Amino acid sequence: MFINAHSHKKAQSLEEWVCRNAFHFLGTESLKKLGYPVSVGWHPWFSDRFTSDSENALASFLKAENVVAIGVTGLDRSVDVPFSVQMSAWTSHYNLAQTHRLPLIIHCVKAYYDLVPFCKRSSVPMLFHGYRGNQEITQTLLDCEPVWFSFGKDLLSRPQSRTVFAEIPVSRILLETDNSGLPIARIYEEAGALLDLSLDDLQTEMKKNALRFFGEKALALF
């Protein structure tokens, strides 16, 4: 089995388990009809559209059995949306995750240290997807037990990501395709080479990690 922790596409083969990012404007019944695992949330790029009604809608989405994570959510200092607005939306997502005991999938750009206090007190797992942190912030985040790191296409082309990836314990890593269009098997191939693990061994490790991050029910149902 190939575990794909975050993608904008549904599974491309029977060998792939994927958590697909669902659009936030879908209703609860529409989410249920998808028939595969999804995460739901307002991306920080669109957090200026997140209202009290949005918060209520998000809470209702969590009633769908196939919603296995909250996100993508997070903070991004490279966009024009006011940071205070982003922080308000992020805090709402974070609190819902704690209440409903669902893991978080996080987009973070130039705001890792802003999220560290949340990481330290979170009672649920938190996954930094498409992780691009440097070695210093990586060590800070590794000291936060709930934090996980997900890597995708950067493993093929970004030297800093390759270096940081190889220094993170495999027990804190997940793999993803995001919106790259690459097959998850290609990400596994590169990750296995960097970690000096066979495909079978890497698949075993990623499944164990997914069980810990998403929970047994999420993997068993789909």
C-alpha cells in the first residue's frame, strides 16, 4: 500500500490510500458521497472568507465519517491576507481539531515560529505538509511531540528539503503528492533512496505512521 497523506486527487490505483483535500464549499452530504478519506478546512490564502457561518459549516462537515483530518489550514506570511485574519481562522480550525480529536494538515510559509506555541500544547497530531523548514526550525518542531512532516515533489528537486528530510526520524514522516501530478510511487522511490530503505520497508513504515497519525479507523474504512 502507498500512503498518500495529502493530495488534490483521489487515489490513482487500488494500491494507494489517499487523504484528499476537499473543497470547503461542499456540503456534509456531498462529502459523504465522495466515498474516500478527505480533509476539510479553509486554506490560509482564503481565510479572509472565513466567517462565523464558515466555522459552523466546518463543524458540521466533521460529522461525515470520511472526514479524517482538518485542513488544509495554517499561516502564510507571503500572501496579502492580513496575518491577524489568518490567525483567527487558524485558531478556529485548531480548536475544532482539539474538540473533535482530528489531526491537522498545515500549510505554513514563513510562520513556523508563530505555530510553535500551538504545537507544544496540541492534543492531536499536526502535519506540516509540503514541509520546507530549515534545520533550525525542524529541530524546534521535532521537540514538539504532536508534530509530523510530509514531503512530496521537493524531494526530487530541492536540495535543502532532501537534506532536512534525511535528518528527520522516519517515525515522524509521511509522504504526499499534493497538486504535483506525480504518482505517489515516484515520491516513495526518491524517499526510499534518501533513507536507504527498500520499497517494502518504506511502505511498512509509512503505514505504521499513517495509523498513528490518522488512526486505525481512517485506514480501515477506505
